[in-house]
Amino acid sequence: MMGEVAVRLSPSWFPWLAPFGLTYGLGWLLLATGVVWRVVSFRWIRAAFPTLILLATWPSFMLVFSLGLGAAQTPMDEEDWGVLSFNVRRLDEFDWLEGDATRRALAQWLSDRKESVWCLQEFPTNGKAVLEGAGFSWSSPRRTLLSWPGGAGPSMVTTLPIEGWDTWMFPEDAGRGRVLQADVQTPSGTVRVFNVHLQSLYFSHADYAAVEDGPSRQEGLRLLSLVTQASKARAKQAHFLREKMAESPHPVVLAGDFNDTPMSYAVRQLREGRVRDAFESAHLGLGGTHIGTVPGLRIDGILVDTTLVVHRHETHGVVLSDHHPVSAWVGSGVDLD
């Protein structure tokens, strides 16, 4: 229930609620497990109230767990086009995984992709040359790279024509976050694509180790402070992004590393704009994208204009970064909901 409250109240007002959104899916599953145990133990009366809670919160749980029933009812055709979002973690620049072997595997995986718009986060300045050196071709098919100026940041790769593009950062009081936007000529017409990387927690390796081992009281308070400060920043960034999307004369697609779960105030604010979560068209499962201590966290996503139809959403299981990539296949049409 605290998760239901956290998603509706800004962390700027109640910052201590933010962690409940992060653990919403796990908490729901634990409650459901408890209900099942009480039922099979014939303690039906004690199961009644938590069952009502599960039923009341079922729509919210569907934001973090897909039954695989939400795909569009119209078949895909040649006019559909794909969007890929992937935090490539600087192409394993510091050999967090396997260095050159990871980059070669990443280059091969990207070469096999059919999506026509790639939104890459933490793409380094020399990323084009690095991928090319790992065996990736920029000419077959011909791909255009739009890069963040000066340092690693959101970049876009596409085989489609670009009408115009820009990069920008959020206001100073909204924390650190980067956006690359481009007007892309898609088979659905011109679509404004936002590639975003919202405020990170900026946990160090020692911080992640403390989470895994169990932090001391002092460490716990410091980590909680990092979580709440980042949540406040993302809330402001979400409001700013929603205004930017509302200003677009074209349908919009918002893709990227949100650093927040679907049951967070920030992502809820984004969904309440003109977009829907492509995860509604996902296969069965949690669709977790962050490879870390807490399993099943979906902090990367693709939000699609309600004037477009999402035919399919997929979370790719490859381990080429500390994030799993996600993709969505989009077509023209009226939102089925």
C-alpha cells in the first residue's frame, strides 16, 4: 500500500516514500505468496483482507509484470518500425565485463538488429570508431549517428531520414540528466523521438557492495539520502519532459534509461502525458532491465504516443552491459484502449 501512495505523491514532498516504489513488484509477490500459503493452510479468514489488497492493486502490478496479453490485435506489416533502447555503459570502456570480447559481441548483436531507431545511453564520444573496430558496419545498411557533444551521453542511430535534432540538459535545479531529441521520418509519418537518461543514483562499487552485504545504520542512512535526492530530481525532470512532449507538433516516442521503476512518481508523471508504456505489449514476466542486486527492476523503457499502435515489446536477455536492452515495434493507428 505504501507503494501505491509513493507513486501518487511527489518525492519533493515526501522523499521517504520513494524506496517503496522501487520494491513494489517484490512486495506484491511476497504478499501474494503469503495469501496462497494461508489459503492452502485453510486460514481463509486471515487471507481475506490481503486478498482484497491484491485485487485493488492488480492494475498497478500489471505495470511491473506482464501476462503477455496486451499485444495489438492487428498484425504487423511492412509499415511498422522498431525502436531500441539500450544503456551500453560506455561500450565496456573500463572492462567491467570482458572488454574487447564484450565489444565484439555487442557489435555483432547490434549488426543483427532490425529496429530502425536506436536510442543508446552512455554512448562514448569515440563510440563510432570503437564499434567499427569491433566489427560493426555503419554503411551496410547506412546508419546515421547523432551523438551527445563532449563526453558520453545519449546518442541515436537510425536508418531513417532525420528532419532535425537537438541535445539539451534539464534546468540546474532538476539534477543531472541528458536528452537527445530528433524528428524522424518514419513509416508512420514524422515522429519526435526523445532519448533520455534521467538522474542516476550515483552509487559507487562500495555502495552496491553495502546493499548486497547489508549496510550499517550510517551507510543505510547515506544510501537512503542518495535514493531520495535522485527521486526528487527525476520528479522534476519528468514534469519538464512532459511539457516538452506536449509541445511537440508530431507524435512522440520517449525511450531511455529512466533510473526509476514503473511504480515511481516520475514514470507515472510521464505516462500521464500523451504516451503509453510499450510494456503493455510485452511477453509474460517482469521484463527486468537492470542487472544488479535487486532482480526484476525495470528501469529502462519505451513510451509511445497514444496515436500509434505498439505491436510488440521485448526485453532482450543479452548481458553486454549492466542493463538489458528493450525494443518496441510501432505502427500507425488509433490507440486500442
